[in-house]
Amino acid sequence: MVAVGGEALSGPDVAALWERVPQVRVFNRYGPTETTITVTNHRVSEADTAWAVVPIGAPHGGVIFRLLDEQGALVEGRETPGELYIGGDQLMDGYLGAPELTAEVLRDDFVVGETLYRTGDVVYRDAAGDYCYVDRADRVVKRNGVRISLVELTHALRTVPGVGAATCTTYAGPDGGTGIVGFVVVDADAAPRAGGAGQGAAGATQWIDAGIRQVLPATMVPDRIEVVDHLPMTSSGKVDERSLLASAGLSRGAGGD
């Protein structure tokens, strides 16, 4: 058995695991520290591997999930994203010796009689009743009226044949707006012959852009594709987006990590 938590679990990653260890059971778990860690448990199915991000499942007994929109109103319907607030038996009493910080994250002014923890995560409930993680609230970009998850864009880029690794972030556009850039490491062995490594970064950018347009609507396609040799990492093990932006001559935009 493999239990995964702490990062968004992608369907392609599970599929790759099952190619090597087909008999292993995989569970996707979710939960912030403030809710005594895990509050959901979802056994991953073969059908889940088609999704960029695997569902996190349903809350444990005694745990309350509430979704709120940008105006602080409850999201009642399914398939509609909202920021996740958690209450119930597993909720912490507060941060030790930090009443002001506790008051910021534990809210009792949204639902009468309920104290809820603001997770900062955007999720939605699918047709089957499972909750599905979208992204951090500060990494969901609204562009031309469309909400775009940088996690979803990153997974989509990784599905393009010839892409070895990828990440997406935002940058400050010249007009004051927010742009989206995808940084891509090319797998030279798997790259298409037309526009592969032999044609350099410019050629690779063209076929990557064409590939991403086959899996995403035009409104979600990154504004720029930058081909890099590798994805630098921070000391905490995350992609160093600041370094990547600096190497491309870009500055950070809203929604960056």
C-alpha cells in the first residue's frame, strides 16, 4: 500500500507507479496540520489516472467541509470551486501563545454555530461526491474571466510528448497585467523529430505550444513557453520559480508561489 499526502497527486504519476508495481494499492490523503493532519482518504482507481489531479475524497466522520466563494458566500452546488474551510472534531483549539494568529485562521462568522479553519485551498465537489483539489487560492489566476490553476497547467504541460519536466508560474506583464509562463525541460529522446532538440529552444517552444493547445482551451494556454536545461530547486525541495523568472528576464506576478 502507498499513502500519499502533502502535495497534489497526479493521475499520470499513479499510472507510472502502476506500470512498475501494478498490484500496489494507492490512497490519496489530504489534511492541514491545523486539522490534526489527515481529514480525507481516497483509494485511487484506474479511472482517476486520467485526471491531472486525483480526487482527495470525502471528509472523515465528524469532520465538516464548507466551500466559500470570493464574497464569503457558501458554495452549495457541485462542480463549482470554492475555498475550503474545515471544522468538526479534528479541528485544533488554536496556536499556542498566538491568539491573534488563531483569530485570523479560525472563523466563526461564516456559518452560525460553526468554527472553521481557512485552508487557503481551492476545491470542488464532483458528481460522485468526492472533493477535488484545484490549487492554492493564491495560485489560481483569473484571466479573461476564466479561473486557471497553475497546478493544472503544469500537469497539462507534462503530458505533451517530449516534455521531460515542467512548471508554471505567473509574471508581471508589460501592461501591468498578469501573464503565465511555462518552464519546460525537453526530453531529447522523446521529443518529436520536427522541432526537437536539433532545432534548439525556438523549435521546441513551437511544438510544445502546439501540443498544449491540443489538450487545453485557448483561454488557458500559457502566454510564454521557456525551454530550460533543468528546473532548479530551493532548499525546501520546491521548484525555484524566482530563479527561473530571473533567468528569463521576468519579474513575479500575482499568483506566484
